[in-house]
Amino acid sequence: MMANKQHYRHFLSNPVAKPPCRMLNANMYGFFVDANTDKMQGYIDDTLNTLSTTVTSFRVLGHYCLLTFTDIEKISSLTPPFSEQGWMQETDIIIWLPVAEIEHQAGENDINHLYWYPAFIAVNNIYALINGREVWGYNKYLCDYEMPSNMADLSRFSLSLQCFKHFSPDTKLSHHQLLSISQAPAAKDENLLDNIEEFGNKVARLFRGDPIGIDFSLIKQLLNGFIHPQMDQILFKQFPDGEADKAVHQAVVHSPSEIKKIHAFKLLRNNFQLDVKQLASFPLFDMFGIALGLQEVHIPFYINMDFDQLGATQLLPK
């Protein structure tokens, strides 16, 4: 028999607010990055698949992840009394893994659903960090960052975090840059169609030939869902005990982002370079197979939108 759940105590000064939350003027820049299928699958096995069953498990899709920089002008809860308490600006930098939920029945492996897994998130304020971790289970960290304030200057993106560059008893916590993106002069003119359908086609072609054998139309559905009308996020939510040994709570949860309005969309020139540094605290190669050093990115894009982030519902354990 399941124990009765106590009501969450919203004590004074607690930054945790009830979802859904309304996000206005979210300026997102996205870059598809080469990664390693085995490394990403290992990350999924260590998180989502710790709660897999004989019926359900999760597989990474393809050998690309998505890196986004998003400046959200205004965020507030839509639920009283939190909706009356004010709003905040938030910037988040996210590494997304495309994930397939696999259903195992009668010796067959069928794709039940496709999700985006925000596997690594850095944010710029403590309210966003605490609310995101405690309510949804986002794997969030505080950061410093650079990103364009407008579309006229796309020359610089960067992410820095307080962390350990090397692990040793004498290493002091300090700020280090994890990655940066810079724009080189365009090699040639490109025909950049500001067309969401063409964006879906371009990105879906990146994932063709995946060993899971996902149908092209399903891939388009996953990628188009990122910008219209709903993006399905899957998360691994957990809290440790007082020894940081056992988990007092673990769950795979689902939280849709409902796109309310798209103000602007643009495919960007494909002349950006990503530079990844080695940091012991955030080893992106070990986590996702993202190579160190300079590398090209794929299908850079910009979108400005309003969306609602809905509450998280538990998928596993059932």
C-alpha cells in the first residue's frame, strides 16, 4: 500500500512556486553538436534507465545532442498566490538529448514516445535553480554566461561555472569557462529560409539511419515539437538521504512545454564554432561524448517564443 503523501510546506522565503509557469519572450539560440551514442546512452542508463522495467526502457536517438542558449525576459507562476508575488528573468544554457521510450512486449521493441531530455542545465539565478531542481528535477547549476542581446551581433556565446578544473586535495573552487561559441566569417552565401517546416526537415535528416530505426516522420514530429505546439521533456528527479548514499526519492517524470506563440524564427548561417574545455567537474566528453576543442556545429537557429512550462507527472515507477 502506498503511504499517504504529506502536503508540501511552502514556508516563508521559499522560492519554490507552483507550476504551470508562463515564459514570455524566450530568445533561444540552438546548435546541434556531434556527440557519441554510447556515451549518451551511458548517461541515460545511469539516470532514466535506473528505473526501467521489463516493459519500458529508454534509448538515445542518433549521435547528436542540442545545445541551447535561452534568455527568457519574464517568468512567473500562473497559480495563485504565487502568480501575485512577482516575476523574474532567467537565462538557461541546456544540453538536450533526444530520447526514445521503448516498449518491450512479446519479443518486440516498439517506440512508445519520443522526448527531449535536458540532461545538463546552467542558469543565472538561485530562484530558477531551486525551483527547477525541487519541483521538476532539472539538473541545474549556477553560471556566468555571455550571449547576444540582439540578432545584429551573434559573435559570442560562453558558459562559465564555479567548479574544479582538476580534482586534487589542494584544488580550490573557482570560476572556469566550460564552452564558448564564436562566429567566423561566412564562407559563402546561404539561402536561409525562415521556415519552420524546412527546419524540421533539415534536422530530421541529421538523425536518419539511426540504429533504432525510427521512422523519418516520427523524427520530424520530435523536432517540430521543439517549437510547435508542444515539446515533451523527460527528466530524472531524485533526492539523496543524509549520507548522500541512498535516494529518498527517484522518479522518471514528464513535463510538457506548451508553445503559446512564436514571435520570430530564423535559420542562422552555418559558420559557428564550438570550443569545449576540459573541466573535471563537468567532463562533457565523458558525459555525452562531446569532443574537446574547436568543432563545427550544425543547423544553428534562433527562435523567439512564449510558452508555458507545465508541472511534472510521474512516468516511473508506476
